[in-house]
Amino acid sequence: MSALVAVEQAVRRFGSVTAVDAVSLALAENEFFALLGPSGCGKTTLLRLIAGFERPDSGRIMIAGQDMTQVRPRQRPVNLMFQSYALFPHMTVAANVAYGLEMERLPKSEIRHRVGEVLEIAELSALAKRKPEQLSGGQRQRVALARALVKRPKVLLLDEPLAALDRQLREQMQLELKRLQHEVGITFCIVTHDQEEALVMADRVALMQAGRIAQLGPPQELYEHPATHFVASFIGRMNFFAGKVVAEGLQHQSLGLLRGERPAELAVGDKASLAVRPERLSVDAADKDNRLSGAVREISYRGGDLLIQVGVDGLEEPLTARLGIEALERIPEVGAAITLGWDATHSRLLSNS
């Protein structure tokens, strides 16, 4: 797919702080793209650069092949949906959605058609005559989305749109946002600090760190093949073992050889970490390439699975394993001895730099 939005070596400074540091990325047409990262990493500033509310100190913002770097926000083919929703409390749902089109002085017949169309897509038709105070949090969020979509932007920018919702509603709205994006066929770019949110919704994720992109790719790639220690620790849970690179994997000072494939960027003798996901650990360890024994410190029942903490001699932090519920029969209590193992193919060797 062709690039709809291209950020080219964008830099944005605030005094001595570089919020966005020579960032380049491209958003494809009809893509759901996520800017992910911790507070202060530059993701919201980057979104505001695309929207036009910030101007880069250097670099360019291209949208649909046009240089938009110096173009005002209202003249860009984008719409930014804020976290607060900013609905007019005295207006009905339909009037809130129609407001932007009325400001453009479009014919009333076209406004009615477009409002009706977007209310149906957002499943709000039955609520068209209600005021915002008569709606649930999820319904208000859909109204804000409908108001943004009705203007038919080429790109819809969303700044932490689900942050104010409780967990159950947030999970429901994640799927709703994905459905809406698929139906309207508009490029979505969402800013979030919630890695689960990004993994569920996005086609691609740009994980930011200190103003730069630490890794960009499909969610599964970031999860299964993290490029750095930061990416591995930010996306999901991870077990880390520090040591030196050897031909067969990593040599740990206390645990000895931990097997894993050495990536090309690491040389034998380099300091590195070996990382493995908790769900890759198994109690059926006899035929595994790596095996560690210890005592169960904690068992967390999570409905569909178990999260257990295992103290291993030679490790400062307990080993974390996510096991199927059937493992309860084999882990009788806290303090029980246990051996966990994993295949070398599930090890990830990462530079400590």
C-alpha cells in the first residue's frame, strides 16, 4: 500500500528537551497505526506534528503526497479526536455529529445524509435525539468518533481515546474502534501508553523511547522478536538473564550455559541479556534445551491460566512462568520444588547497550 502520511526526519524541541528526535515513519492507506510508549517518550508530540498543532524545528510532514509542514491544522485532511471528547452538552447526538459539517456550510440534505450514515456505522441511530448526559461513557466515545468521521478525513488521529474508560469498557471499545476503522476504511493513528491496547488494535506499532522509534512493525513482531532490551521489557512480561554471548547462546555467571540463537549484531564475548517470555516456560522440561529448578514462591490464579513465581539460586529476581490451568495438579503449594524449561528457539539474545 502507498504511504498516506510520511514523517521525514522530524525534530521538535522544547527548550533543552528534544521531544521528537529525527523521527521518520510512513502510514499506509486504510491502516490502523499505533504510537506506543511511556510518558514523555514523544508520542503525543509526534501526533500533534502530524495534526499541525506543532511545527517541526526541522524535517517534513507529508500527507497524500503534499508537503503539510507549514499548513494550518484546519487545512489538513486530518481530524484529531481528543481524550476529553469535548461534546456540546446542550446538543443532541445528531447535532453534535452535524456541527462540523454545518460550520462548513454544506447543504442540509448532504448533512442529513452523512450524519445518518455515520450514526448507523457507529450504531448510534437509536440515540440520535439524546443529550450527552443521557449516554454511557462508551456511547459518548462513539459520538466523538462519529463527529470526527463524518468529516471524512484521510487520517483520524486519536490521542489516548480510551484512557477515561474502565477496564471492561476499554476492552469492548478496542474491538469497536477496530470494527469502525475497518468499515469506514480511513487511516487511524492512535497514541497510547497501553501496550495491550496497541497489540489488540493496530496493524503496525511504533514503540517510542526518548523521542526516537525503538522498534516499528506488526504487533507480533515486537512481541516475539524484540529488537532491544527496552522493547522486550515494555511489551508484555519477560524473564531476563544477564551474561556474556557464547556460540551456543549466553553464559550466565551462576546458571551456566543458557541456549539460544546468537543474532548477527552480537559477537562472542559481548555482554548481553537472554530473554524468554513466561508463556514459553513449561513444567514438561525433560526434553527442553534450557532447564532451571527452584521453589515456587507465589501462585496467581488467573481464571484461564496460572502465573507463578519461582525462586532460582543464582537469580536476583524470581522466574515468572505462565502455565495452563492443568498445571495446578503438578504444583501443589507455595514452596514446592519445580523444574521449568524452554526451547532455545524461544530465547532472545539482546544487547545491554
